Amino acid sequence: MILSIGDLVLDITIVPSGRLRPNDDNPAVIRVGGGGQAANFCAWVAALGSPVRLVTRVGDDDRGRRLVSEVEMLGVEVFAVSGPDPTGMIAVLVGPNGERTMATQRGASAGLRPNDLRKPWFRGVNLIHVPSYSLFIEPLAAAARLAIELVRHDGGLLSVDLSSVAGLKEYGPARFAADLAQLRPDVLFGTAAESETLGVPMKDLATVPVLKLGAEGCRVGGRHIPSPKVREVDASGAGDALAAAFCVAYLDGATPVEAAEKAVVVASGAVTRAGGRPS
């Protein structure tokens, strides 16, 4: 069993057919659906056939109830706490080369508290995956740390994704590196930009560091694992797909290199469609 704790939000993904023209109409493919790094990770784990749980907080609104129902239909077991704040939203603008610009309203998700958690949610969990978004803002950060304690108390592994350059800068790179040194994740995912921002080599902070290289694949154990070449439409789901596939394979007994080889194949498929989740 794999579990993640953090965001379940509404994603509005906009993929223009060409470069944007200011003060004019711009034809585009616009997709509205579920998002959030924790939820997307869980959706990919479920698509790979592994049992997975999501612990999250949504607003007491139709948007939140719909998003919970949608992710459950994908095969994810959801433990969602409702709060008075509205369910969060993220607007994702995809550039002509697949680059993404995101405007984020985190809403209810950041308000998850330690006393919202229930110990049975964490029983039987072999790995907890924590986006760094879940460690940047209180009270969600305190809830995430308690969740980590509960899983590790029963012998589970910890996976962390660095998530965001902007988030790291706002929180404080040295401060977060110190947090990671204390948490000592078993697996740590990060892009080259995130790793550089952190300022401490990922290999000094985790047992298995996985450097995500976008269309070039990833690097693990000193080896570059290339990604299959595909036509990229939207990279929104690639990082979460890679992390999910890696964690599933690693728990099944694959070596880090073997897990990475499987992960880049799944991630390359993720970029061929709009949106951050499997079809």
C-alpha cells in the first residue's frame, strides 16, 4: 500500500495552438479536471495497478465532492476532511515547447491539521509519498510530519518530491535542506533546478536520490536513464507519473536503476496528452 498526503484541487489546463498573441483571441485546448501533486501521484499509482490512498482536505462544496468522487473512480482510496475554505484551484498555461506556468490558489488543502488524521488511515502503508508542497505551509506541514511518523513507526518508507523552485525559495532552501536531513527520506525526487535551489546535494539527504531531467529522462545511482522520444503535448503529469512508477517498482523489489527504467517509460507516455493524470 502506498499513501500520499496533500493537495486535491481543480486543474484548469490551457494548451494554446501557438504562441500567445496579447490583446487578441488565442485558440487553445482547455481541460478542466482534478489536479494537485499528491492526488495526481495517487492516480498514477492506481493506474499502475497498485493499492493507494490519498489523505487530503477539500472545501465543503460541490467542487470538492466532485473531485473526491473522480479520484475514487480512478481507483484511489480517499480520506478527505471537509473544511470551510473553498477547494483549491490551479490554472496551468502550457507553452509551445511544453513548459508550464502555474497560478495557484491552494484553498482548503493547506488547512489539514494533525488532529484531522486517524491512525487507521496509515495502517498497512509500505511507503508514504510527500510532495514538498505539503511541508511548506502550516498546519498541513504538521499533519504531513505526523503522517510520516505513523508510517515509519510501522516500518514504511518515505518518499519526498522537491515540488517547486518557487516554493523552496519562499520557504528557505537551507531551512528545507535541514528538514530533509532530519527526515532522511528513502527516496528523494527533484528537477535539476530544484536540486540547485536546495543548495545541498540530493545524495547527502536521501538514500536514493532521483534527479528528474524532463524529456532527457532521469539520473539515479550515477547513471543517466534516457526517456523514450515522444511528441510532447503537456508535461504536467510527467513528474508525478515518474515518481509513481518509480515507487511502485521500487516497492516491488526493483533496484533503483531498474525502477528508473520503468519510470521513464511511464513518464514519457504522460506528456503525450493534456492534463496531469492518466486517461
